[in-house]
Amino acid sequence: MGLYLLIMSSDHTNAESKVSGNQANIPARIRRELEIDDGDHLRWQIEDDGSIRVHVIQQQTGTFAEFDGYDGETATDVTAEHDA
């Protein structure tokens, strides 16, 4: 699930960062508020009014974190039944 930040002039999102080369830092306040972590992606969109919309795509972690494993009654032999 992604988060959206519409960067406009408001007290809620006021923050500055400096561009260095072709990179810009995301201010810590914004990162904390939107829970942006290492590995997350940002999708940038310029709106018709000149504002910028940033879609935060949070990295999916722990894909198997809640997987309890196979608890079926049939035993399997992965080396014999599946390609290695």
C-alpha cells in the first residue's frame, strides 16, 4: 500500500532539503511522518498546477514472516520431487 504526499506550501509539510548532484535528501520529519525506510521507492508526478505529487511505494518485507510451514499429512521429499 502506497502513501501520497502532495508537496505544497502548508505548515503540515513544510521542510527543505538541498540537491547535491542529481540527488536530494528527504527531510527526516517527512521520512518519519510517512514511515519512509531504506529500500522504499518514490514515484514523482508533476501536476498541472506545478505542484509535485510523490507516491511512496513501501518495500514489502517479511513475505514469509507469517508462514507457519506445511502441516499436511503427506510427507514430501523436495530433492526427489522438485527441480534443484
